[in-house]
Amino acid sequence: MPETKRLFAAINIQPNETFADLYHNLRQILGIHIIKWVDLSHIHITLKFFGETPETEIPAIIEALQSSVAGIQPFELNIRRTGIFGSKYNPRVIWFGIDPNTMFLKLNEHVNAALEEVGFISDRQNFVPHLTVGRVKEIRDKNHFQEVLAAFKDFNFQQSMVKEFHLFESILQREGPQYQVIETFAF
């Protein structure tokens, strides 16, 4: 049985002071609910989640991702809006959104096309670029939760210049995941 690694490709985001303050305020206000918050050092925008992947497939993934940056220029992302995945009565994930960006969408298309060529079929769901900030375990007061998210709905968190993305290994541990960069792909 070949060794496997839990892999994903993502753009790492370094939260600035405004982002961190808004994140901590949201976390504090929603403190009555049971939410597993993402550590600020792990904030990222996933381009592709591979999951458990045989180590023998990693060279083909790296080659495909390297080819995906052709024609991609550094770009600025505007991180804005707060939303949820799941229904407003049964939310599963709290996220910060990204304003539409042509170069980002082009990068996403390139990544998916290059990976499909080596056998990794893209998820056909509607792609919603986002940064997961919390995974909802239990909502104790639905009205409170909805009111708080509505209040944070249109905040502008930060602008980030993107010059690269990474292939990460996610090592699951009791304290939370550890992310190790396997390869970096610069534009």
C-alpha cells in the first residue's frame, strides 16, 4: 500500500491588523455558540483539495501546478463580506469572501485544466472563492447568530497582493492541523 499525504493547493493569506481585529471581534461576539475557529496562521483560499493522495502522484501534481501559472500575473484580492455555507438555519461554515477578480479566476481555471490533464477531475460545483474562518458545530441562538452575521456582512477585511500559491500537506493533529509547504508556485 503506497504512503499517502493529505494535500491541498491554496493561496496563503497573511491577515493584517484590520482583518485580525474583525476576526477576533466576530469570534468574541459569537462566543456563545460552538464554533471551531481557523487559526489566523492557517487562513488561505483553497484552489484544489486533493485529500489523501498517494505520494507517487505528487510529482505529476507539482508538474501540473507549475504549468498552471503560465500567463498569470501578480494580482490584488479584496477580501470582503462574511457569509455561510449551509442554510441560515443549519450553517456549517463561516467564511470571508473575495471580490470578483479576473486574474484569480484565470488562475483557478488554469489549475483545474492542468490537474484534469493528469487525472484530477475538478469539482463541478459552483466555485465560491472564500477563506474559511470557522466551522459551526452548534448554534445556541439562531437569531443571535443571524443578526451577528448580518452585521458583519459587508465589512472590508483587507486587500492582499498575490504573487504565488502553494501545494500544502495537512497533517491532522489533536491540537489542529499543521500545514507544511511541499512546493511554491510563483507568478
